[in-house]
Amino acid sequence: MAKETKEKTVAVNRRASHDYFLEERYEAGIALTGTEIKSVRDGRVQFKDAFVSIYKGEAWIKGMHISPYKYGNIFNVDETRDRKLLLHKYEIRKLYDKVRLKGYTLIPTRMYLVKGKAKMEIALAKGKDLYDKREAEKLRDAKREMEKALKFRG
């Protein structure tokens, strides 16, 4: 009998799918301090302008905001400090090559907890142009109208 893994989603970057074409997704651990993990468990995480960069063979998330833990006092750290992502070396090399050669960018899409450990889903993404965003919005509106008409008829 396989054990079911319990995931608790802490934060989702809904803006990512609006601004980017998301292609491949990867799971990465995050190196956090004690008070940061407590804030993450409280759901006090924001991805607004966050992105992933690769520097000296290590993946780092920049611009992610984790609010200070209210009972942390002197142990709290800077809210927007760079945090190390825990990935295998071959994954980092593969991502670095795609970012450097093919014009992709790495975007955090979701943060969740698995067995008390903070994990992050990152995605290889290409930026959408304005007309792509408008096209996606038209399709979404048309789908909504069709569902509304079917609901009204049935």
C-alpha cells in the first residue's frame, strides 16, 4: 500500500501563467532559517517580483518576500534576502543551458509544504507579448460565455 503524501500549498504565483508561457516544471527545496520556516507555515510568503538565477553552479531565488515571524525578535532575517534552492547539479546545468542559450527565464510558480519541509515549484518560462495576453483573455471570456449559455439552456 503506497503512502499518500500530504501537501499544503502555502503560496501560488497566479501572475506567472498570465505573463509567461510555462513549459517545464521542477521541484526544489529551499534553504530557510528557523524563523522563516515558521512564517512560511503561517502562509506569509509573496512571489510578486521573484525570479530564479543561477550563480556559480547554484540556484538562488531573488525577490521573494517572507514576512518576519512576529515572535522571532533578534532571530528574524531580511525579508527579501536571496535564498538558495536545493536542486541536483545535473538539473542546475540543464536549466542554466536553457536560460543562457534559448532565452528562457526561471519563475517560481508555487510553494508548498511536504512532511514539514518547504518545497518550491519552479518553471521554465518564455515571456508573453501583449497580443498573447489579449488572445488568452478572449479565449477565457468565450469559454465562460459558452458555459453560461449551456447552463442557462439546461
